[in-house]
Amino acid sequence: MTGASGNGSKANATRWIDLRSDTVTRPTPDMKAAMMDAEVGDDVWGDDPTINELQAYAAQLFGKEAALFCPSGTMTNQIAIKVHTQPGDELICADNAHIYLYEGGGIAFNSGVQPKLLPSDRGRISAAQIAQSINMEDSHFPTTRLVCLENTANKGGGAYYSLEEMEAISALCRERGLRLHLDGARLFNAFVEAGYGPAEVGPLFDSISICLSKGLGCPVGSLLLGSADFIRRAHRTRKVLGGGMRQAGFLAAAGLYALRNNVERLRDDHRRARRLGTVLSGLPFVGGVAPVDTNIAIFTVAPGWDPKAIVESLKSRHILISTMAPGVLRLVTHLDMGDDDIEAVVQALQQLAATGEGKAAAAADGTKAAGSAVGTQGGQNGAGGCGYGASPAAVVSGAAAPGANAGTGTSD
């Protein structure tokens, strides 16, 4: 896998264009230099100066009192849920929320909390829906304690909330005494697209999780933001979950570099994703294309075409994409690719349409149902929350392909 940044391979290695997720990015040379130059200490003792600097910088950016550096966004989300709730409580979220579908049942396992799932508009829920879903004070019902939003929405194809929508939800939560958490795994994508920023969003939420290892390009790490008391309790929960790290300032240095250098360039990812969406909408094997709001392009496979064959045909051209659900495929743009890479993908898609390589030999794979619209994905989870169905790693398996040996793929 290589892209415009030249992060990847040696000169004679096979060139891969990896559109499975923005989690596949690798540090740029400048980011690696910042990492190698980092001053480190033992963060479990609170002695890592680079982690302390990152936490202070992020907290100040969002107008929060404190922040906590963690290994993953799943951990920051699960810590927030644990700190905000008590066993037997209920939280409200979208029916296709990452915290519900893709965090290993952590809501139940870690916190003993019951989720109430609301049908969503591409991953977004409204203040009116939430108001109607708050349980009355009655011993027969769990206590509604927490509302969780996701911005941008992964299963919603990168859809984002408007500032007014978040303000209305925040006001409702404060009025009804509910805590409000934001899963901001791709929050900075929303910032550059919607025009609001951390100073506007920070005060609306009791806690915010931001991921550094997606579009921002870090190798690992997420931050949890909140009040000083909230972060004090979160620190204890991180310890229980095994999330304490020692000389992790090398990783924090990547986070500092990303927040200072890699935000505005997200616009390039969005422009490239829209280019792919436009091309996909005119191809015969595409049944429908979800609106491309940020860096994610999702499409359904038209009847008569085989989703797996499409994935394999692209893989034979050294292009990797992911399966999001039966008959639904996804392409995600990121900093490891440039305009030349996107045009190579466009050419491959057009060749695929011209040659008919992805046509189904039979309809046994269920593609008859795959041509439906993908504008609103709230009802696609089905029994067992199919989510990505077969994992991306399984779909693109092959010894020569990056990620081919991964066991379960990715939900991000």
C-alpha cells in the first residue's frame, strides 16, 4: 500500500491502494520524525511530558478541563459509558451506532447498561426522538441516564450533525438531567465539512472521544475529554481495563503532530471520496450510492452482479475495498493516497464495468436485494446486527494482499 505521502513501500514493492478504511494510514516522514524526537516518561506515574502536553492541548482545544490518552476509541467510548452510568441504567443511541454494533458488547460487559436503539437518519438521531424515548420514573423501567451521538457516523457513510442539531440535543439533555457523550472518531472530518469547530462543540457534551488513528493519520491512540472530575474517574477505569501505558509519549507525539498539521488536509480526502461517488453512480454494477458527505463512499451492488467478485477483481488490480453488509461495499479515502491513486481506482472501476468481471453466475449470494437505496441505513442491521457481514479481511483475503492475515477485519 502506498499513497501520495510515500509512507509505504520500498521502491520495487507492489503498489497497493487500500480503501478499506482510514485506519490503514501510516505515519508520514514528518510525523515519524516528531515521534522519534519525543521526550518520554512513565505515564502510569503521570511522568510522560509528551502525553501530558497532548492531553492539555486537546482539552484546551475543546474548552474542557482535562483529557486522557488511551490506546483506542473503543476504550475511550467504553470508559465514558462506565463513568456516566450505573449497572441497570439505560443509554440512548442510534440503532447503527459504533458503540452498539462494533465494540464487542462492551455496553453490557463493562457497564451492565441497556441500550435503547433509535432508528436513525444515516446514523443521526434527533432531539425529538430522544425526548420521546426517555423513560418515566418508574421502578419497572431502567433509568435513562446517557445519550450517545456519533459524528461523523460510520454506518451512515460519514454523515455529520449540524451544529443546530447538536445544540438542540444538548439543551434537551441538560433540561432532563441526562449525560451526553460524543463518539467523535471522525469528528475532525465533520469540522472541516460543516464549518463548526471544537470551541463550538466542546461545551455541548459532557464527554468527547476523538480518534487520532483514522483521518488524522496516527498509528494508534484516542483521547477522552471532559471535566477534571470526570477524567479523574476515567483514569481509574482505564487502569481497570488495562489501558495504562508507560513510555507512550512516542505515540502522543504523533497525536500532537496530527492535531497541528493534519486537520485541514481532510478536505482533500472528502474531495477524492466525492470523485469516487460520482463515478460509481454511473456504473452498471452499482445499484445505489449513499450521499458522500465526508471521506466515505458506500454503494449497493446491482442485481446480477456478485459483490465478492467485484472485491476480488479490484484486488487483482491491487485495490482493496471493504464489505460493509451483504451486497454493500465501502471505499474510504485518507492521507496515504493522492489524486493519481484515485484516478487509478476510477480506471479500474470503469474497466470492471466494461469487462463484466463482477457479474454473478447466479443470484445465490443475495444480490437481488442489494440494489435497494442506501440513503438511510437504519434498517440494515437485521438479526444479529450484520454490520459489515463478512469481515473486510476475509473479503480481500489473499497472501499477497495487505491485511490478508487479519482474523476479523475491522469495523472502523
